[in-house]
Amino acid sequence: MSENEPVVQGPEGESAKPQEVEHRERPNSPAFRKFIASGWAPRSSDQPARMPSASYAAERRARLVAELPGERLVLPAGVFRVRSNDTDHRFRPHSAFAHLTGLGTDREPDAALVIESGGEAVLYFQPRAERDTEQFFADPRYGELWVGVRPSLEEVEAETGLACRPLDDLRDAITKDVGAVKVRVVRDADPSLDTLLDQARAEAGVGADEAHQADQELTRIVSELRLVKDEFEVAEMRRAVDVTARGFADIVRALPEAVSAVRGERVVETVFESRARREGNGVGYDTIAASGPHACTLHWIRNDGPVNENDLVLVDAGVEVDSLYTADVTRTLPVSGRFSEPQRRVYQAVLDAADAAFAAARPGVKFREVHAAAMQVIARTLAEWDLLPGTAEESLQREGQFHRRWMVHGTSHHLGIDVHDCAQARKEMYLDAELQPGMIFTIEPGLYFGPHDLLAPEELRGIGVRIEDDVLVTADGVENLSAGLPRRPDEIEAWMASLRA
């Protein structure tokens, strides 16, 4: 891995490709290479078991092929993303790749799933190099001494049921017969593959607009494939929610430490993320640990403020399990263990809105109607508090929406392998679609009275409350997957007291 890449000048002063400068010395003599390749225990010949996700991933691929028969579909895992200079973030595969291969955690950087025009699916990835190769000891991206033992082609075939080929074969595999075969790629996961296919399609006479439109359609289809979850996905979501609930219990136990810390919000954040790393792959998104007025900033992820005894702390957090399915739960907790009267008043209003959304959610109801049910309660409550410039009914009209000053976000979003799952789905498949058994989404109304909001009663300023649960649509209603975490004020106070006893 190079540490510097200075720009050098080519002929007549034009910029040339940056020259890599290597600041590490690596032994590479024949004697060293012979020595380092020797003295290792033989590798096991046992093959890994088939992953539980493999059969489900095969069914998903079949549904995709049915949507786009006779085409070559390229689904990259993605590449490492630079954190700073020559260090990268942890790798996380593209969601479409993970969904259609069944692979999770950090597998497999630079890989691609290619579904051929005849329907055969082939996984191209970098298999491990043997111990007599330079890669074994010298390659910080793939070398065994740098990143651990990588799997062989045969091992991944055993795990996934997919045909596997070395990564070196990928470029020819996706560009052959372009033009005669329609090729689509999920863009932006691996820019080098985007460029490669753009060039190949242009040389074959495929217009850029046509190619990009085809790629966008593939992205939409693989997103819509996830709108209804299969049995494996539902089980993984249950597991993610269960671990998340344990993380919230950890937070309650750590609140005294948070109060005494200079950056108490960081205590809340790291306690939860410790649970996420110990029992899962990590967090599914940046944790919001917002104490006091910070709760009125919807995406407060700086988490560098104090946690005061008399404040509420709004925690929006979810554990991502190894399959990459993530929970997304919010609880707003009284740091002291007891709600004040103004805090309880706001909390109850949000809870009433959430309950109304739960009552509306069932198969056959349109997704947007869940939000509408919550907004009716929010508007009525704010009207009763004399905060609206008119009636609740007037505010609920399209030209009004005055209640949205205190809740500008939506009530629900789909949830799964992405925290905002299925985001590329068409409007008619998302907001305007009817709920179906197997869909999983959030219900998360809130009220946020900023500390400088002169239209809010003084005793409510600086109070922000959100309650978010993860919901599975069943045959005759919905199931609250996160019901194990208390939602009602009295239950929250009793739960917090029991954890501190």
C-alpha cells in the first residue's frame, strides 16, 4: 500500500498518472521466499457448510432473472472506501450483492455477482493465494499475513451454491458480446466496473443514455425485490431487534456514568456500539445519542454533549447482525428515571400518534396512510395546545401542514438489509403501495420543540421525543418486533428502576 502518490508531469507538462512511492522495505530474495513458504501446517480439506441464506438467495436471483430474462446482470460487492490518506473504512458489501449472494459481514471486496443471459449466476472474487506466492506475505489488500486466510473458490462454492471464478476473469466475463447481449450494472458500487462497461457499451454502439437508463432500472428492481421479506430475512430482523434491545438496557445501566462524564453522549453511544460489535457486525447506521436540546436536531450524530440528570436522552440506534440486516429503534428516556410533567406530556402525545399508526397498519392499507394516521393525532394535539394558526383540520390540508413545524420527518420507512431499505423503489411500490404480509418498516412519530422556538411554550423548549418501533406486517395485522422494549411512560420508569436496582 503506497503512502504517497505525488502527481508527476508527463511530456510537455501534462499531468500523468500519480507515481507510487513505496516507503516500506519488503524482503524478496529467493532465499527469503523459499523460507517464508515453508514450515506451515497443511490446510484443512474440510469444506464449509452451506449457509442458511443460500437457498433464499437462489430464490431471489430467480425472481430477478424473471424480471430481466436474457440479459447479463452485474452486481458488484463494491470496493474499499478511503477514510483518510491510505487508510480505509471497514468494508461492507453493497446491499444488492449481499441480498443476492447471501454473503454478509465484510465479504467480498472487489467481487461481483454476474448473472448470465442464460440465467447462470457466477461469483467472481479474489481467492486466497498459496504460501509460495508473493501475495501471501506482501499484499496488504489480500495477503494472508495481512488480512487473514481468505477462502478458496471451492469453499465459497460450498457456502453459497454459486459457481465461483477468480477475479482476474471478471473483466472479460462482463464485456464479452456486449451489444449482442444487453448488459446492466448496479452503478456506483465499483466505479471501475462502471467505466469498463460504459466503454464497452459505447464501442458496441449502445448510447450512454440508454445504458444509464438500463442500469437505473436494474437498481430499482433489486431494491423492489426487498420490499417483502422472506423467512430468513424476518428471522434475521428478529435477531437484530433482540440484540438492539439488550443494547438499550446497557444504556440505561450506563446513564449514571454518562451524567458524570464530560461527553456523556459518547458514553451512551459507545455502550450501545460495544453490544453491537460483540453480538453483531456493528451498528446499522451512526447512533444518535441526543441529550436535552440536542434531541431537537433530527440527525444529531456528533454525540459530544453532556447528559444532564433532569434531561431526556433520545437514542436512535440499531444493531446490524452478520447477515447485514439491521434494527432501527428509538427510545426517549428520562435520565433521572422519572419523567417531569412537561416531558411526560410531550411523550404521551408522541405515543398516542404511534398508537394511531399501529392501529392503521394492516394488509391492504396504503403505506402513506400509516403516516396520515399519526399526523392526525399530532395536528389535533398541537391544536389543543394552541400552537397552530388555525384548526387541526386546516393544518392537515395540503396547503397548511403547520403541525409539520414540530415533526418534519416521515412516520415510516422500509427496513431490512439497509436502514432505509428499498429506497430506490418506485413511488407506486412504496408510498402508494398497499401493505403486504412480510413487509417490515418503522413507525416513528416525534415532536421536537427547539430551545430557541419562540412559538413553543417555554416549559417545552428543548424537549425532543421520538418513539420508533420495527413492525412486521402479518396476515391479519402487524407485529411490533421491538415490543420487548417498553414504550409507555410508567413502563419505562419501572424498567429503568429494575435495571438500576
